[in-house]
Amino acid sequence: SEPAEELIGRESSLSYKAVGALALSLVGLSIGATVYKKLYTKQKPDEDDLEQFFASATSLQDFGFTVNDQGQILDDAGNKFMWKGERYFKELGLQLNKYMLDLFVNQYHMEPLLVEDVDGPTNIYGTPNYMSCEKLLVLVQDKGCFNVGIWSKELTLNESLNVGTMIPYIEEAIQRNWGVILLNPSNSPVEHVLNSFDNVILQSSADIYCAAHGFGGKCILELLKLDERSRDKIVSIAFLDFSHAIDIGLKAEYPFLPDWLASKSKNWSTSELEKNEIVEKNFDMYSPSVSAGTRLHFYVPWKVYQDVFEYFEEN
């Protein structure tokens, strides 16, 4: 079941109105308590108080939230987030990023791997066996989600870590003794993918499998076009709701692409059809396309992760 789909379907976009609340757990008559009171009585908090609070916050707990055993982010009363504005969402997102990085490093023993990126040196993250494993899973997020290991901050805050982050993919891969690499794009996601493969991923001896959400698929497509080594190393790609119409000019410039995509990739598309039913496209998309079993783009990675691994094992 998808508990938020009906709610989201009544809104004009995914849960930007149903994400984030500030239940601030600071003591007494502190700035946090003052901000908390005003937020929940629909008063506008003092801007100086907000700025001081944001500058001092270092964790989700500073906002009054903890992560329960089901991966839900809740306040002390068991409530999920309520939308309180873009700035709140941004600041909460920063603390969510910190929480997730700590989880990846301490629970899944991932290591930072240096990439010389267009925006300067940055770290991607990999499991200790990324160089020696037989199969290596590379996870690529959508455009605009500049967060390591997170498909969607909105779903993570509104649903759970399992629904909104890459944890199900990571745990499934580790259980199968695969290596995993998480990318860390900034404002230049295509260049980040190209540099990550050149600096780190293609140095591994493993066969490479990619799961790419939305614009992440565009990044992988650019990689295939520009780096011949990637076409040799990548065994299979799971596109997670990515539409890549290939025009005549592109086919002429990269004649290998249609056959390569047809044999080595599959796209799970948003659709009203039952999951894994064939989806007919009205443009030249050479990856076979099936239904993700949801109409909502942000839900696709969570809905199909088990199907993705079944597909990978077939290849």
C-alpha cells in the first residue's frame, strides 16, 4: 500500500505541503521554545530567533525529531512533519543529510571516495568491497536531489527512510555480497557522473549495474555516449521513470545506442497499469518499458526495488 498517495493525489504536487514540522526541543524560555510556540499557534516567529536557531542546530534531535524502528521521523508526540515553509524544509534537510551520512558510514561501513569534480573535490561513498566485488551497484538520484543516498527528501520526511532513501537497495545488494556506490551530485550532475566513473567506479574489477532515477538516467545515457569503457563494464541499467527519446541525429551520431539500450536496460515508468505490465511509448525509447505500479514519480524507486534486483539477476 501507498499511504500518502491519495493525499498527494489531491494536491497539485508531491507532498511539499505535507513535509516538515519544527517541534523544537530546547529548554525553558530558549529561542527554540519561543519559535516552537509561535509555529504551533500560527504566529510568525521572529526572524532573528529563527536565524539563531538554524545557526545552532546540529541534528534532527535539535528540531525535536527522532527516527523510530520503522524508519519514520517523528516528534515526541508521534507526529510527522508539517510544512512550515521552504527555509524550514531546507534546514531540516541539512540535518537529514547528516543523519544519513552517519548511518551509511557507521551502519553500512561505507567509505568516502574522492572525486575530482567540476565544482571541486567531493566525496562519493562506497562499501569496502567496491574494488574487489564481482558485482557493483551504482545508485544515481534524480536532478535536484543533491543528497547522498536519498531518492526524495519529501518522501523520507513524510513516509520513512525505507520509502524515501536508498537503504532498501543498499541492504539488498549487501545481502547478495555486491558492492555499492552512492553518488553525490551538486549543480552539475552529468559531469559528476562522468567524473565519478572515470575517477573511481571504472577502476573496480566488478561488473557494474546501475539504478538511475529520473534525470539520473540522463546522466547515465551521457556516460554511455561519451565513455566507451562504461559500455563494456556496465552489464545492466534499471531506469526508474526516465524517458529518453532518441532523435534521428543522435542515432546517427551514436548508432550503437538503440541496440545497447534494448538489450541491457529496462525502464519502470509511472503508470496506472499493474506493476511490470508493458507500457507502450509513443516515441523512440529503446529501453523496454514496464509499469512501476504507481502514478507518482517519487515513489518509483521504492515500489520496484525487488523487481530491479530480479531483472539484474537475469542479466
